[in-house]
Amino acid sequence: MSGSSQDPPDRKDAIRKILSTGWLADQAAAFQNAVMTEARLVSYDPGQFTHHIGDDAGGFFGVVDGTFGVMGSGPGSGVVLGGIVHRGTWFGHGAMILGRPRTLTFRAMEASVAFTVPVAAYERIARAVPQAP
């Protein structure tokens, strides 16, 4: 996963945004703090992918700004756009939970910013924070 040519986002502002809506906003403060301590902030250029179908689990992502297209594939259809996710949406956890390769691809539809939490970081959080879902 590589960053983009955009200016680096302000981390404090990004944390404020990601905690204003979505899954993480509804979690215990200790868990939120642990995730934000481990999370890396990454900018994506339009068209850049976070990961592809078949990649190793690698971790999960939370949208701070912009939009990501959710792409899947089916017999005879190739890879198709199935939806768009916005601020507060977290994705990539399915492969991590199942311990299998990724079954969806996510692509920045515009200049976008996301937090990413690698699998090893989430495992540290889960051991350290009793409230970890």
C-alpha cells in the first residue's frame, strides 16, 4: 500500500472526523484510543487501490475523507463496482476475521484519506483492551 502525492492530512483533524460517525464512534473510549494509537493515516489518489481481491488480510481501514468504491467479482462478470463508502465506514475486516484472502477490492473514487490498522496492531489492541469488540 503506497501513499499518494497529496499533502499529508492533519492527524488530529482526521481523528476528530473518524470519531464523529460510524462504527468506531460507537465504541468504548479505551478501544477508540488504542485503535487511533495504532492506526496509520494514508492518503489515496483517485483510482488508487487499498488492496485487491486475493491479497492477504493485511488489516482494516476507516474512511476519513473522500470515497472508496467497493468492488467484487462473480462468475462471468469480472470485477464490478458494488457500492461506495464514505466517512466513518470501516472495511477490510472480513478477511482478517476469517483468516482468508480478500474477497473484495477497494478503490479511491476521488482524493481520499483513510486510517489503516494492520493485523498485528489489532492483535495487540485485542490483548490490551478488554473492551475490544
